[in-house]
Amino acid sequence: MKKILMMVSVIGCVSLLLIAQKSGAFSFGGPGGPGGPGGEPPEGFGSVPNEEKPELTANKIITEDEEAKGLALSTSTADESVLLVTNGAQAKLSDSSFTKAGGDTSNGGQSNFYGLNAAVLVTEGKLTLSNVEVSSNADGANAVFASGENSRIEIDGIKIQTKQNSSRGLDATYGGTIVAKNVDVTTQGAHCAAFATDRGEGNVSVYGGKAETNGEGSPVIYSTGNIKVEELEGKSNGSEIAVIEGKNSISISKSQLVGGSKGGHGNTSCGVMLYQSMSGDAGQGTSVFTSSDSTLTSTAKGAFFYITNTSAKINLSNTKLENQSGKLLQVSQNNSERGWGRKGANGGKLEFTAENQLLEGSITVDEISSASLHFNSGVNFTGSINAEEAGKVDLYLSKDASITLTADAYVNILSLENKKGGNITSNGHTIYYNKNAKENKWLKGKTIKLKDGGKLVGVEMEFKESASFAGDFDSRERPPAPPDGNPPSKM
């Protein structure tokens, strides 16, 4: 009888740190975060000097209802927007151009959180845009920005180009909402996601169009809020396809997206990442990634999906995954180099659900992490499952799904609708299951032979709890700085 000793972390509420970047230098894509939607951050939360809500100004300020056509507005003044809609105004603008020709932001945090220096900005009111062009050529000059729960931007037909750092395409904060269709977004600088949310969990929905990002730390989608894309063609040439930070979500449907980070600076190379940076810009909780009827292509050398320092859910349905690495899932701690949780207590907790899916590659879960795998109807998985005997993995296999193993597998709970394992192609490999788990009583600790020489074998498995995320840091306590001396940061 084989006794397997594993480690698993108890991942509860992730204590957020009282840190926020003083500039956009460490900002990645367009993170969002906790503060009440539309309001200020809670007292003491994520606050550092000079990140209070700024005075906002613009070349054109709309404070009353207005309709206009054929505008050609521009500015090159620092901290000045081209267009600002506020005071509850309802504005409808069409066949127009808005150019932020220069003028870098004086405060990266205020640009990221409140839209300082953005080309088009709504802080209170509704802006409807149709057939417009927006361009920016300055640091911290996001193209289209909605900040506050009473801000809404609706778009039908837009071309966006940004050239400098921290200049995203569509960006929403503090409960702001952007709904856009027929988009064409290109960004060149670092930390310039095409579609992003930042502090306060904004909402961005995109229907139809294309997007391309080229800078470091610039995925197609970066969510610390709720972002949905449908019928989108997108490509990131220097970063992930998508990133979720904290208790936020991304939903993808009927789209073709390409990307993959190169790793480095404590970041594992991957196609899609779900994590908690501890920077103070994303609320604690579960990251949720959903994809249906789409094609996602990872150019990374690491896992397609990487989960670290957070709880997460991944839901896939009829999505083609093109992956050059041979690694499907990595749920693990990180080296804390960038302050993403405390070393030894910053693993991941994943619930992975798939339906009508072809899945291929290795699934690795380290000793302080866990994963629950739900292979539902129409799933065909080929690869390895926890072959390193490391983390806590539960496997739920529908009778209408199948798995083909390339190595021995180690699982805590083994739930098979086909009790004889007829839908398992073992290639002579063994699935070891935890004979002590009450959910495995149906197996009675027996060894069951599979059709092609493999076996189901019950063994004793013990899982030692590592330090829990919950309570690691007091909500008003700054943790030790990482080795490089920088504050905890994003990608």
C-alpha cells in the first residue's frame, strides 16, 4: 500500500494590502479593484499621497445635453482630456475625431483610477459615440474612459490608436460602464490592454471588431471588473491573451484571440493568468474565466492557464485551445518576487469545468494548491493529471466524457459515472485515489483493473495545510517588501 504525503493550502479570503502604485509604472493592462462602485476607495485602502480624485479638465467639457457631428478636437496639454462629459449630461457625438497629441500625465495612479489625461472621459453622464476616431500619443493617456457608477459610454463604430505607455483602449473604473460594437483598437506601449478595468470594478462589453496590443504587460483583456467580448478578433504580441485579478471576471464567446507572455520578473509564461497581485486594486475573492464557441491560441512556453495566489473558476465550452507548450493547467505558488502573496502561502485554488471540449496537456498542481476537475459531457482529455504527486486534485468524470492518460495520476476524490472506468484509456498507467476520502466509499479501497492494463488503486493520502491566505496580513499592515525593494505590484 502506498502512502502519499501532499501539501495543500487553505485559500480563504485573501487579505489585501494597503499599497497602490504611485505611478503607472507597475500597472499592468488596466487593473481594477475594491472601492465601492462609483465611490471613493474605503478610507486608508490603497491610498498613497497624491492619488486622491483629481480636478479634471478638457478641451471640450459637456455639462448639458448635446448632440454634435463632425467634431475634430485635440489637445497636447498635460493632464488635459480632449473631451469630458460630466454633471449628468447626455451627449451624442458622431463622425468625429478626438486626438490627444501629447502631454504626459503627472500622476499615473490618477490616470489609471480616475481617467486623468484620458482622451475621451465620462465621469457622470452618458456619452454615445458613432463612427469616431480616438488617438493618443502621451503617457497615461487612455483612449476612452468611464469612471463612476453614473458614467456610461455607448459606442457603435470606433477606431482607437494609442502609442505610449499606460494608454489603454477602452477602460472603466469605480462601476463605470462601456458598451461598444464594431471596434478597431491598436495599442503600442507597455501596460496597454485593449480592453481593461481598473479600481472599483468597472464593466466593459465589446461586440464585434478587432484588437491588437504590442507592448509588454499588455494583454488583449485585463479585468479587475467584468469584461465581456463577443465576435472579436484579438492578438497580443507581447503579453497574455487575458488576465483576471482578484474577484472579477472575463467572458469570451464566438471570438478568436491570440497571446502569450514570455515570463520573467516572477511571472510564469502563460496564455491566460488568474491571480491576485496584492496591490490593492482588486477585491479579494474568486476569479472567473469563461469561454464558449471560440478559438484561443497561446504562444507561451508555459501553461495555457496559470493560477496563483487566488481562488479561481475556469469554464470552457466548445472552445478550441491551440497550445504549443504541452501544458494545460498550472495551479501553483509564485516566488513572491513581485509581492503576489507571502511565499509558502500563495498557491492557487481552481474549479475547472469543461463541456464539449478537446483538452490536451499536463495538469500540474503544487503542494500548496488544489484543483477540482469537472469533465462533463463531450470532453475528451489527453494528458497527465497531477503526475508529480504534489497537490490536492479531485476528478469528476462524466459517462459521456473520456480521458487518455500519458502518465500515472494522483487524485483525492475520484468520481466516475462509468463505475468500471470504461471511458478511461490508461495506456497502462495507474490512477491512485485517496482511499480515506468519504466520497470514494463506492470504490471500497479496491484495486480495479482497466481495459488496457492500467488500474485504479486506493492508497492513503494526507494533505498538510500550509499557512492560510486569510489573516496573513492585517488589512492595514504593509507586508515585507519583496527582494528587489519595490512594493507589491502587478505584472
